[in-house]
Amino acid sequence: MTASPSHRTTVATTTVATTVTIDVTPKETKDRLLHQSSNAGGALVTTPKGTFSAFLAPLTQDSFKRVVTDVEQRLEVVNQTLSMLLGSSGFDNILHEMLSAITLKTRELLGADRSTIFLLDEEKNQLWSIVAEGQGGQPLELRIPADKGIAGEVATYKKVVNIPYDFYDDPRSTFAQKKDQETGYRTYTMLVLPLLNQEGDLVAVVQLLNKLKFPNDPESLLAERIDLAGFTQEDQRVFEEFAPSIRLILESSRAFYMATQKQRAAEALINATESLSKCGLDLEETLKRVMDEAKKLMNADRSTLWLLDEERKDLWTKIPQADGSLKEMRVPVGVGFAGKVAATSQTLNIGFDLYDHPDSENSKKFDKSTGYRTCSLLCMPVFNSDGKLIGVTQLVNKKKQGDHPNYDPNDWPNAPECWRASFNQTDEAFMEAFNIQAGVALQNAKLFETVKQQEQMQRDILRSLSNGVISTDKAGNIIAANESAKKLLGIAECDRIEGMSVRDIIKIKEGDFEKWFGCALTPEEEKSRQQYYPDRTLISTGVEEHSINLSINTMADVSDPCKVSGALVVMDDI
């Protein structure tokens, strides 16, 4: 709800107080302390060592109480400011209330029926307003291009536009007339003014509609209350008089707003990366975690993580289905938006409305078949720690701030209000940082997946061999053994020997297996790496013996033979 004018004034005054220097010194002793000039990020005064103690020393009980009370009040302002920054939802409410108060006060000062203050979003090249008076007092977010319409004209040329009665006679009023038809309102006169900072750069655009007679009866019809003389030079002079105060409040609030937005994004990024760091090594789990965290971080409706299949030259992903299962999808590199990012390793950011993009035909067809509506898109490459492309993150439909109805598929192809937004450069920066962590998580998961596949292949190969084969680590503990090896050793197929020392299991009647095996793990000569002992007697568990040809081979790194990883023992039953 819109607050009363008195409450608005209090809020605006409080906000100004939070953006100037807070001087904790009474007037009569200000010369004892150093304080800094007013600025947009005000802070407590800093004093040389011992100065504050020297200031407090001569104070009486009564004067000390006054000083303490004054300091408490000023520190409370600081605490409120910090609380607003830390409690982002609370700050949003205060920001809405404050802009509403300024908008209302500007309207009252200039005797207008409606007013809107558009702040400049330089990154998106848009004019936006969190509040628009005259719509039941409810806060709305309006965004328009910074170079379109009458407000865009004022923003571009930084000149006042004053359109007298009848506004509809002006050729620039076409768009406004359409909006009036939709809302049932009637614009008769308009005054649009640029609000510039001390450097002459645009801060905001103030738009006022319908100059009213003074006095006027609020119960009368709007047409009866209109001042046909329109807005005057005196109105512009009044605005110029109050412009510095309005500018200070707007610049300060925008600075705080941007700070809270960045803080939220930073917190979301930290939470997302922490979540990724807790990922297991399962590839499917990692895929889902990355997609969920990316969607949450970017406030997107959908997210997809495409992984690069270098052999097939395509991207693949798994899409959750209605029944909870995962369906694999593949697209060739170079095809579609994600495929182009994979081919170029460059970010692709398509703002609202994606349907206006020349390459959107496939998206339209897919949306029509699924009942979805793609409005904006952000695709970014994912690299591993070596800088090699391993995937692409794809985010769809940036959610618009505020409460909006959910998308209704029956409205296709009309774009829903909730998705009339675009990903910006800040989103790209945070997503780039997120993708670095995602790349690490994915690389680990893919390596683990590769190791699992290799181990499975080794087990399959071992099972298919007629010879008894045992592989060990560099300590001599068994990693894997096939059925033939267990049979020769007299060990039941269901018994596990993985983790046991091979020295304790293999006994050779005509030689010292433990010595031979030790030489294979610490080879000093080439012959120790490939040892062959024909026609030996293997003593299996119990009293059974087998005649075998025994081979002991060192397993080492191909690029560095000194890096021994284990040994391979092969027993050929003769």
C-alpha cells in the first residue's frame, strides 16, 4: 500500500541521512574532530588516535548524556543502512516506498495528476521505474528503451519536452494514445524533464501528466480539473529548485539498490559454488546439480547443461521427463544456439524478444510443439582447468522482477509478462564465474566416469581370459582377479580377494615369488619389469598343485617408466 505523505517524507529523509557523512560531534566542538565530506557511501567519522578521548574528557554529566544520545541516534542510522543492505527484501520495500514518496511529492509540487520517475539503466540502455503513481497505488516495474518515445527523447537529448493542451494533437502522442485506450485514462498535457548530475550525465527522467487547476475538486471529472494553460516556465523553475535534492536521493538510492543487487548475486554465487563443491562424482547427479544451481543463480525459468562429445562432434544432455526419468538429447556442434556457442566458444546473449531474432525459427517450432514460449536466452561455454571446452550452459527466460501471472500455454505465441526480461552483463559475469566451478565439478565427474568405464572394461577382459590374471597396486594389494585365477588358487568364486596382498596368496614351489614380485614393483633393471618363469608349481589352498607358466609384469606410466602403479601377474595353466 502507498504510505501517507508524512510517512513518505520521513522515509525519504532517512534515506538521505544514510547517504551522507555521520558526524558524531556536537556543534560546539566540531573543530576538534576530522570529518569527511558528504558522499554517496557515507561512513562514520574517523579521528586521529587520542582525539576522541581528549574530546570526551572535559564533558560534564549532562553534556555527556547529550553527546551519547546524539551518537546513538546517528549510529542507529548506520545500523539501519547496513540492515537494509543485508536484508535485501526490507531494502526493496524501503526503496519502493521512497521512490513512491518522491514521485508523489514531485506531482504535488508541480500540480500534476500523475507522475513517473524513470531511472537510467545504463547497462541495458533502458529507463525503468519501480513505481508508477495512478494505478491504484500499487508498485509496478516499467521498462522502456532509453532512446524511444518522448521519455527516450528527453533522455537522449537531455532537453525538456513540454507539450501543451491538447496533447493528442502532437504527432509524438501516438503510443500514449494507445496506452490511454487500454487503461481508460486521458492525457491532455505533458511535461518531461531530464534530471542530470553535476557532470551533466543523465540520472533520471521525470514525467508529469495533466496540469491541474488550483484549487480543484478531487471529486470532479478529470476533464473539469485540467488547466488548459498546461505546464509553465514557473513549473520548470520550481522543479529546478528542488532538482538537487531529488537527484541526491535518487542517486543514493540507486547506489544502494545496485549494491544490494550485487550482494544478492554474490551470495547466490557463493551458495551455488558451495553446492557444486559438495557434489559427488556421479555424472548424472553433477549434471542435475549444475543445472539447478545455474537456474537459481540467474533467476531463470529453465536451464540446460550440454556436454561435448568430441568423438561424435555433438552436444548431449539429459532432460527430466514428467515421470521423473531422464531422456538423452543430442545436437550437432554448430547447430542451434548451444551448438553455435560450442563451435565458437563465445557467449551468446539474446534478450527479449528472442522471437525477433533471425535464427529463432527452430525455437518457435519447438515451442509450438511443446506449448512453451522462449523469450530470452543466455548460452555460455564451460571449460575445464586446462581451458578446453567441455560443455555449454544454456539459460532460458530471465524472470521479471515483481509479481506476475504464470505463463499460460494457451496464450502462445504472446509473450507472458513474467518473462519480459533479458539477461545482462552482470548475469554474464556471474555465470562465467559459476561456469569455472561447474567446469571443475564436471571434469572430476567425467574423469570418474571414465575410470569406472575403464575398470569395467578391465573386469570384462579379465573374465574373458582363460589364463589366471591378477592386477595389483604399487603396494602389492590386489585390485582385480578373474575367475581363472581364483580357480587356480582354490578360492571360491563368491569370495572376495580384492585388497588382500598377492604375496600372501601366491606360493611357488620352485622359487621365491615374494622376491620376484618385489623386483617388479621396484625395478632396477629392465628384466625385472618383464619376468617369465616357465613350468612352475603353484601351491593352491589346501594340498592341490598346478603346473603353470608364470609372468610378472610391471605396470608404469607410459611417459615416465619410473612411476610404477602396480603389477600384473599372469598364470597359464599347463
